[in-house]
Amino acid sequence: MGLPMRPPDEDLGLLRERTTQVITLVVLDHSTPQVPIPGTSLTTMVYTLYSEHDAQAILNSRDHVDIKALVNGSGVLTLELTPADMAISNAKLQQERHRILFDWTYPTGREGHYVVRLTVANLEKVA
């Protein structure tokens, strides 16, 4: 079904540069037991893609991108990263760490945050 939104820093491991990647998550309420949040119950849902290198530079202009419409009625979010999203920003590195920060708000003003980490493998000959 996908990865539930657990405490920050879910690590997706090593992924190839310039490939399409599909990330599936379940957006959960902070209550106990945790309950999936339908997209229609969220006020906002955005993500930011950035590098852990190069002063946490934003990658491919993915800064606070609205993805609320991608959360279905069961709280499942499916995000497709394009080959441009999966590009290496520092060609001298064999691998580059990227993070995806997800932020959401409820109508009550409550907030949620979640970070997914991934390592992108440089497919070019490293200089």
C-alpha cells in the first residue's frame, strides 16, 4: 500500500539518476491510533525537493509545490518524480543525497511534516 508517514527521515536508498520514481505514502493524523487523512480534509499539502549538498539547494524548482490533489480519499499520496527531479546537481559526486520535505495543514491549524531521503547515483563518469 505504501509507506505510512512515520517520523522524519524515511530512507528510500540508492536510486538511479535521471529515472522516473514513484513514491507512495499514507498521510496519517497524529492521533492514537493514527488514522489516514483524506485529501479533502487537508487545508494544504506541499512538497519541497532539495539537495543535502550545495547549501540545501532547491532541485528542479520544486519548492512548496501544491500536491493536495494527489492525496486520495484514503489518505494515499502518490508522487511521481520526473527524470529532471532525479538529476545530480554536483557532477563531481558519485552519489548525491536528496530530501523531499512534505508539509500539510488541517482546517484546525494543526500541521504535519515528513521527510523522505534518497541517494541518487551519478550515471555519468565522475570527473
